[in-house]
Amino acid sequence: MASARALCASPSRPFLSAPRSASSRATLARRRRAPLPSFAAGARARLARVMASTGEEAIQSVVDRRRRARVAVIGAGAAGLAAARELTREGHDAVVFEQGAELGGVWVYDADVEDDLTGADANREKRVHSSVYKNLRTNLPREVMGFGSFPFTRAFTDDNRRFCGHEEVRAYLDAYADHHDIRKRVRLRTRVVAVTPTRSEYRAKNRVSENASPRNEDEDEDERAYVEKWGPRWCVATEPVEETRISLKKEGKTKEDGEESVFDAVVVCNGHYSEPRVPRFPGAETWPGTQMHSHNYREPEGRAFSFRGKRVVVLGAAASGEDLSREIASVAAEVTLASRGFAPPKDASSGDFPLDSYPRNMRRAPGIAALLPETSGVAFEDGSARHDVDVVLYATGYRVTFPFFASFDGEEEASNSLSEASASDSASLAPRSVDNRVAPLFEHVFPPASGPSLSFIGLPWKVVPFPQFEAQARWVARALSGAAALPGRAEMASRAAAAEAADRGAGVADRHAHRMGDAQFAYNDRLLAYCGEPSGFPKWREAMYAATGVRKRAFPTSYRDGPDEPWSDEEALAEARAEAAALELERSSSV
Ligand code: FAD
């Protein structure tokens, strides 16, 4: 522990912004003028040259010469598991830190809810990670949800529905971990509480004390060259977690109970569906009814809370708001589904979710303007109001946070500790999350100032997550090994800035910066191309996703089970099954 703490000691000066000698400035300038070759192309060309001249043995030697990094992965949900699999496959040594008692992330259903039902208090003591509710069924067919390396075409429990329940997804993730033998990589009940850049291990090892003798210029140059190429090393501080629902503060733990170790890289997979985003409306503080966030919704009629006979307003008509309001309407007296800017369509059977698809005790309304404490009412944006409302349920999404980049309490997501070590040019080492835009990031994964040693998996939303996680993780693994070198830092920064500027030009709100929708398919193919796999994702995935969207809009309540017409994804389904069968065959013939 003592040595780990020494390695983790804060740099006495920010290492990327350190004053440089004339010779090192010249070296860096040369390096900047000659940016690293484009990754996939470079790796492919190298392999092709070797293949042409010397054959298989030489290819193996190229693979063997790849850099092997010690990597900390934060979180053992689907993203963290994909990261562990791709990192180990590439030869890295991955350690996955998971605060929960089991792997699977949001798919580990927890019947318990938080004391603060709105979840608005960032410092609330009791926390539940999962936002999954009891009767949740997937909103995508299992085949399209599954990872490419481990098809989700068969059942792992007795739930063999294509749009299955959460227990089946969790069982699938368990099977994925076992199939790729990555369970042993996961350290459960271990929470990452701080991630800070450190001087390279090389420097720390050569330092007798904080006041050591002046450094040798060659060492400095080596260190800078290392950091320039791979990004900084990171000190990861963890704490044991005894009661996973309770924050460390309440457990009375201090940093002294934890451990610190240095890693060559950190892959952030902490999930983004646990910190409620709750709008603050006038009147909310004294409103007499119950306010809760969908994070704390479990069932319409549970022991802890029942919606039976209640008058309910649900705010937010994305996937959760739509599903929950229909489920609640099965027992409530009345449900109003409100969403910003809603205007009734001329024809009740048109629109994304036709009005005539809602049950009779449900109605739609525009967004909430204020809560009215005197009448337990809700005022809407169009001037209308509903009174005697019992519950306002906020299905208003989540905040993207990285508490380990800030204070121990996780107050705000700003990377305070990192900004001290802010990089040479303009960007800091870790990105900031401002209104859910995590920036600056190159392709939603790498901060230009610190990639590839810092990366983020799972930021895009309105996507099919698992296969995308796998592609992002593969890119990270290959960037860390050197098989897929990233563009130069300046180029990454300028491409990240250009993407942000394009968003602003198109009027994309910050909170939608990582929303992809149909753009996900081109993005996924780009990720694989960066990995040197230019053939991209199989096209059946896009076809199945599109067909599901059409079907969902046509049959919002029954799209998961039928009817079959006018929608069909039979061709895509046949291709998915053929792909799974081929993979099975490949496996059994290689044993
Ligand atoms: P998570 O699953 O949240 O995992 C993050 C992990 O990190 C957790 O285990 C957490 O405990 C751990 N962690 C966080 N911070 C720390 C820390 N500091 N130290 C250690 N560990 C930490 N996707 C679909 O494909 N189909 C669906 O039908 C679908 N429905 C959904 C319904 C709901 C209600 C929600 C909330 C999400 C749904 N999703 C669905 C999206 C789902 O979030 C993704 O499928 C995916 O599981 C997210 O994985 P993740 O690993 O990014 O995050």
C-alpha cells in the first residue's frame, strides 16, 4: 500500500504542461509535424507487409510485440464486461472494479428504492444503482440486443420471448462473462472513489522522495514521449463496499480503508441511468402530493407504494415514460402523460404513438409549467391545469456523472483534480460533463488530451447498446496495444471541436450530444474500421432495429408480442440465427 500511495502522489507540477527544454521542444514539434499514421490503415499495411514477406510466424511476432497495458475498468455492467473481454483478448491485464455485489449493472433488478424518491439530492445517502422495474421487458428483440461475439438468439432462463424480461438479460450477461472467462477479472463490492493522473511509474520509481534531486533531462523526455503517445498513467483509489445501497459516507469509511494502485489506463463504464435528472418547477417544494423519478419506480401496486386509484401525471414521453404511464394506467384512476411541446395530432390514429392507442383513463398534455400546491395541481405549458393530482412521476432521464473525477462525495462531475494538471494546449486531461455533453471527446470515446489511456464506453444513447459497447471496447483495446494508433492529439481535438460546432450549428442541445438514433450504424461501422475491420456490422442488425421501430409506433402496446402484420423482420431474424449458428460451428470445430 505504501508504495502504491507513493506512486499515486500528486504530481508536484502538471506533467503535460511542464516547461520543456529546447531539445525536447524540438522533438515534440517534430512529432507534431509528423502525426501518427492513421490507425486502421497503418496496422493493416504493416500486417500486409509482414504477410507478404515472411508469413504466419512473423504475424504472430507482430501481435506479440503489441503493448500490453494494465487497465482499470470502472463498472461491471454490460459495458464493463465488454471492455474486460476486448482488453483481455488483446492481451491486456484488465481489473474490473464493481461497487455492487453482482455483475450486470442495471440488469441486476433491485426491488428496493431510495429514501429520496426524486433522487434530486446528489448527496443522498441511500443509493440504488438499478432503474429497472419489475415488469420491464426489453424494447428491442433479443437478437439485435446481443453482443456480436456471443449471440443472444437462445434463452438463458425459461423466458424465451424475443422481447424478454430483465432476468433473462441478466442471465445472458452472466453467461457472456462465463463464456469469455472474465468473471475472475471482476472485483465486486469495490467502489472507485478517485481517479487522478499520476506521473509515469518510471518517474515515481526513480524518485527517492518528493524533494528528490533534479531530474535528468533524458528521463523527462522519455516520460513526455510516453505520455504524448499513450496518455498519462492513472492512480485509481478504491473503497470496499459492505452495504451496496449505502453511500460510503454513511458507512463511516475514510480513504484510509481503501487501496490505491497505478494503472496504465482507465476505461470508464460506470453507467448513466442512476442519477435522476429532475426539473425544478415553481411550487415543487411545497407541493403536497408525491413526487418521484422513474429511477425509483418498481411496480404499479407494490408494498412500498401503490398507484391504485390515484391521479397521476407522468412527465416525459420517451421509452420509460410511455411504458410506465401505460402500466400505471392499469390501476390508477387517471394518468396524464405530459411532454415538452406536445400538441395533439389532427388525427387520433396518427403520430409516433397514436392517441387512440392509449387506455381510456389516459390523456396527453404538453410539458409541466408549474406545480400548484394550493390545489395539489399541475399547470401545463399551454395554460391548462389538472387539480387533485396525487403523484407526479418524472420520467425525465438521467445525469451523466463521473464522481470519481471530483470530490470524494461526488458532488459534481467537473474534473477538479484533473484540471490542476491541465494539459499543455487548451483541453484538460479528462472531459467534463456539462448538461450531459461529455466534452471534449473524440468519437464519444477518447479525450484528445489523454487518450488512449482514458476512455469512455457507453455514452451514446438511443442506440442498441451491447454491440456498440463491444465495438468501442475493441477500439480502446487496440488503441492501447498500438494495433490501432489514434490520430495525433491536435487532430482528435479539432475533430471533437468540429463535431461540437456542427451540433451547435444544427441546434442540437447539449443534453442530446450523445443521442444517435439512426446515426449509430455509420458510427458503429466507423468504430470497426478504426479497429481494422472495414466490413462493419452485419446489415441484419440495422434492418431488425428499423423494423422494431416501425412496429412499435404502429402497435405501442402489443409490438413485443404481435400481431405479425404489417411488420415482419423474418429475413433479419433468419440472418441473425444463421450468424449465431456459424459462430457455434466455428467454436465447435476449433475445439
Ligand atoms: P450499467 O449497467 O449501469 O453498469 C454500470 C456499472 O458500474 C454498475 O454495475 C455500477 O454498480 C458500476 N459502477 C458505477 N460507478 C462505480 C464506481 N465508482 N465504482 C465501481 N463500480 C461502479 N438496453 C437494451 O439494449 N435494451 C433494453 O430494452 C433496455 N431497456 C432499458 C430500460 C431501462 C429502465 C434502463 C435504465 C436501461 C435500459 N437499457 C436497455 C439500456 C441499458 O442501460 C444498457 O443496456 C446497458 O445495460 C448499460 O450498461 P452499462 O454497463 O453502460 O451501465
